[in-house]
Amino acid sequence: MIELPAEAKELVSECELTGRRTFFQRNGRAVAVLISHDEYLALRETIEIANDAPLREKIAAAEEDAARNAVMLPEDLFGE
């Protein structure tokens, strides 16, 4: 484990608590971004969904059903 300098610890704490992103630049060009672990996990999940063609097809079909108001009610699913 790497021990961070105090300034870096402050950036990490602020990111974790507020969700604020910190961009690091070199020669005026962004080279890295500090994001919270929760945001990182959400981004990874989004990438996994984007790369899952069958899941994307199911989502698209569900969105089409919703646009046509052809959705199932909970009582239809559970027989209540």
C-alpha cells in the first residue's frame, strides 16, 4: 500500500465525500481523473452492459414495450 502525501489525502477525501472529480494535467492535457470508488464501479457496470449485446437487446425491447404502454403490472407477474 502506498502512503499518500497530505494534499493527496485531502483530494481523495473530498472525492469520496462529495463525488467531486479531480483532473490531472500534463502540458495542458488531461492525463488522469480521480473519481470515487462508487463512481468507478458504476462506470465499470455501464461498460459491461454496453458490451453485453443480448442484454442491450432486452433493454431495447423493454423500452419499446414501455413506449407502447405494453408493460406488465406487478399483479400480472405475481398473480395477485
